[in-house]
Amino acid sequence: MTERTRRAPTGAALLQPHITSAITDSVLHELAARGYGRLSMEAVAKRAGVSKSALYRRWPSKQDMVIAVLSEFSVAQAEVSDTGSLRGDLLATLRAVRDWVTHPRFATILPDLVAEATRNPTLAGAIAATIGEPRRALGAVPLRRAIDRGELPADLDLELALDLVAAPVYWRLTVRQAPAPPDYLDRLADHIVRALRG
């Protein structure tokens, strides 16, 4: 059969978006319910109503599947629009971090994933490369805008600044599981602005 007469793949040979969406939802559900260690490809496939081969056509392993799903979920949430000011951008970033760590399913997944990563260096590296680093790259964008506008010093330590922006929200809401008053993010944004300006 020549290239000209070869039939295009159909059915199971295609990665159908609605199946991928069902699998993604199942991965998030199973991670929240069982944790990374007890999650299985079989349980994800059963919940999604697909065969295991549908999963393996997309990802070669459980880790690859989990990382791909969590990366798609997490990285997009780190992008914030340009508000025109450092404080506005910081507040938008803080809200995005809050929404990420308090998402109904992800709030359960994140602590388990962090704990699992401490025992699994390969998983930790994959999380850093596909979630942590892309999120930090997006988080640096508003800080660079503020430098360009003259709101922050040109020699700002971006790595330290990124830690300073995300850490208080994560620490309060995920580690301490303490409530955040309605004005918490506004007050935090004011403190961070002062700290970054030195």
C-alpha cells in the first residue's frame, strides 16, 4: 500500500479529546481519593470508562500520566494579566496561588504529592521540571514588568522574590490550614511590595 492510498487512523488509533478529558478528571479524582502511592492505572481507566490501553496510548507510566495531568492543571493557573502596577500584579498572583492550593481536589492532592516527592527523587524531579519551573517562569513575568516600569530595583533577586510571593499563601492555607481573613491577600500584597522594594 502506498502513502497515497494508506488510510488515515480512526477510532482507537486517535487520541480523542473527550476521552482524554474523562481520563484527566478520573486522575484528579483518584489522586484526591487515594493519593499517589495507591493510585493505579486500572482504577483510573475504570472510573473514566475506558480500557487501560487508552491510558497507555497517552502516557507510558503512572508517573507520566499524573505529571501530565497536574502540569496541565497547575501551570495555566500561574499566568496573570498585566494590571499595570506591581501591587495589582502581586494581588492577582496571590489570588491565583490561593485558588490553586484551595481547589477542592488539588487541596487534597498537593500535600500528598509533596510527601511522596520526598521519598521519590524521580517524581520530585519531574514535578520540578514540569510544574515548579514553568510556574516560577510565569511568576517572574510580573516582577520583570515591575522592574521595567521602575517599580522594583534592576538587581532584584528574582529567585528570592518568587519564594516570598508564593510561600506565605502556601504556608498558611496548606501547611497550617489556617483561615485567611477577607483582607489577608491585600495586606500580604502590601507587605510584599515593601519587602521587594527594600
